[in-house]
Amino acid sequence: MDATDEHPAADYRQAPLEDALRAHGYRAVTVLGSVGSTNTWLAEHVARRAPEEAAPPALEAVVTGFQTRGRGRLDRQWVTPPGTAVTFSVVCTPVDRAGRPWPQELVPWLTLLMAHSITTAVRELTGVPAVVKWPNDVLVADRKLCGILASLVAAPSQGAPTVVVGAGINVAQEELPVATATSLRLEADDAVPTRPELLTAVLVRFAEVLERASSDPAGQLGAGGELRRAVEDGLDTLGRQITVHLPGSAAPVVATAVGLGTSGQLAVRTADGAHHEYSAGDVVHVRPAPAAPGAEHPASRDRDTDQRQDAGAGPSGAAEPGSTRA
């Protein structure tokens, strides 16, 4: 059954989703017709659970046909018509195969791993050349297809943290209110997957990269790690000249993005050769640097804006404490 404004989750079926994902480490997938925020809903659901029910590293997901109060970085409101986007959240407890928590500095990689999973799934299903914009967006030809947000649910003094990672992917929209957004309908022509197909593909890829990372977290995500290189290869920000806008600073830092830091920070090199690293919580915006007069810098293709309401899918759930939109 197709989704409609009255029944925005009509195309999802919980039992088939759970059957398809059980072999990949998911113990439950909840389908909601509409909800304020999938991140908030899942975080509250996990918080009510008794400690003995946690059972890491099992994954759990929630998907909704319509998210009414989705927010992103800088607490921005996200506008997505009912039944048009894949809006979901996943809760995970990052541990290695022996059950040991990942090193704390590697936990922020979860946002980039979800972005990597989404671009992989989109490319495989549609051929659309999706790329990652640091730290939490998926773009097609510099137009935003998806936003991602990770929220810390619980950080025990001992043991692994519990993290909810939410995303919203524009799928069926034929018109978007700003030119900086796009959808698979606009990019993939006849190759648009159904929402359950796309959701399943993304969740499977995310489980696979988590398993890969958990085989050796430091080795896979550390300097020279195989998974780290795969993430960097899909990161469109690298190699571009950018401006980094910092809180309380009138003048942005102009630099070239050269890599990722230990915790997934953006590593940059300024014109004087100095190197700096910025985390997502350190910056207000990362933008392409202006092109020289009469020249077009490759980065000028990025048309991200500062509008208060961004179009289409955005991160599911409330903004992570202390974070800002980059």
C-alpha cells in the first residue's frame, strides 16, 4: 500500500522488516505512523528499559511515516511532507567482538559511519552519486539529500555508551522549497527504491560497517585504517578550500580540508602551513571558500544556505547537547 498524507507509514510492514534485518543483528524494528522525533522516541524507549534488557550489541531501529518535530544542528526545524522521506533512528552500543567498549575517542565516528552507509546504499540501489559533506550531511551535486544526527542516550562511568543515530533521506518529493535540497525522485528518475527497500539497505549497510569496525575499532578507524579510508574516500569536503566559522569569531578560518582526526574531526591546513582540527561541536558552519575574482573554484558548487527552515529530510530528533550545525 502506498503512503498517503492520511496514512504516511502505509508502505511499511514491521514483521517483514524485522525478518529481513534479524540476521544482521537487529532485534526489533518499530514502525510509527507519525512521531515528534524518532531520536527522542527511541532514546526514551531505551531509557525505560531495565538494565538486564539492554543486551548489547544488539541493534534496534524505529521508522516513521511522518516526523512532526524533527530538528537538526543549531536546533533548526526540518520540513518533510508526510510519506515522502525515509526517517529513522538506530540505537547502538559500540563494543568490539569481545564485548569491550570502543575507545571513547572513536564513538563520534558513528555519525560518519551512518553517512557512509547511506551513500553506499543510495549508490547501490539507484546509481545516484551521493557523497558525504562533513560532518553530517549527504549531498548529490551539492544539494542536500539527507541529514544525520547522533545523540548520546547514556554514558555510564564504566562500560560502553548508548547512542542513537537518526537520519532523514528525501525520497519521493518532486518539489522542494529551496534549491539547495534534492530527493531521489529528482535524481534517480525511474530507479527510485521503495521506502522499505531503502530503509532495509541502509540498516544492513550500517550493521555491516559496525561489525567491520568492531573487529578492531582502533585498527579500522585509526590512522591508515581500512574503514577510515573508505569513509574518507566518500567525503566530498576533503581536498576543498573551505571557510570554518567559529563561535564568537567575526572572521572565518580559510583553509584546505586535508583529512580526518582521531575522533572524526575535520583536519585543515591554512595558507601559512599550520594544521588545525575542528570537531562538529567546535564550529558553527563549514562553507566553501569564495572563488578568486574571475575564477570558479570547484568548491563553489556547494550552495548550502543559512535559512532557518531547511527543506526535506534532516536529522531525526533533538540536537545533541552542545552541537552546532556545520
